[in-house]
Amino acid sequence: MSTSIEQTIVNLLEKGDKAAINLLYENYADSLYGVILKVTINEEIAQDALQETFVKVWKNAKKYDSKKAKLFTWLYRIARNTAIDKLRSFNNRFEKEVQIDKSNVYILPTATLNQDVIDLKEHVARLDEKYQIILKALFFEGMTQQEASDELDIPLGTVKSRLKIGLRELKKLYVH
């Protein structure tokens, strides 16, 4: 990709010129589709995710900062996150369709396990929001610490500190 085409696209995005979308599609669609397909492993979901990626790019065009990342890096992040979201949405829908009825067959009473502290999401919701955000990103959304840092626009050191403190606070809820 030549820098002049990339710069042209960036300039058009900044102006809100719809020609940017055509140039983006012509120059990046195949690469982004490859990234998305690698995540979703499903052509239909990948096509939907690619289309949604371009919609997100257009809606967030003003947020792109060439000083922070190259255009492809920015597009790659949006595409990858969209693919992950699409895959989760598909899997959740599939699980709900498959699950016929909730059963309590496997809920066994135990003397050693406090049944009140089993629901992790419920306990995470009791933490300060800054810890909740980090724990949700890392454990429920499957992000790495670096991805959470980039996505949430929080320094990596802060992500690590909040993770440590959040886990310590969560432990207090389970140990009581």
C-alpha cells in the first residue's frame, strides 16, 4: 500500500468524504476479510463482520489519529474486534437455541462450597467500575492485557494494577 493512497484515504476520512469508503474497500477489504475469516472460521459471519467493520470505520472516522497508529493497524483492530463480537453473538444465539431447558441435575449440595459465592459476574458487579471494566475485558471478553489497554485507552501499567487490585477485592468476597 503506497503512502500516498493511505494519506488520500486519511484526508478523505477527515473531511467525511464518502469516497474514502470506496478507496478503503478497494485497498483493504481483502486483507480485512482474511483477518475476520481467521477469527470467525465462517464465511457468512465473516461477510457480515466485514460489512459491519466498514460501517464502524465510517462512523468512527473522526476518531482515527495517524499519530497513534497506521491506518491498517486501526482498521485491523476494528475488524478483529467486530469479528470477535460477531462470533460471540452467533455462539450465544446458538447456545440459547440448543439449550432446551435449564436443569438442576448437576447442582449438588456441598458442605465445603458456599453456594452464595458461585456467581462470578454478580460479584464482579460489586466492585468499583474501574476494576469491573478491566476484569470484564480480560475474563469475559477474552482480551489480552495489551488489547484491553489499547481498546479502553488505558495505560498497560494501569490495566495490570487494576487487575491485581480487582482480583484481590474479588478474593475478599469469596473468602468471607
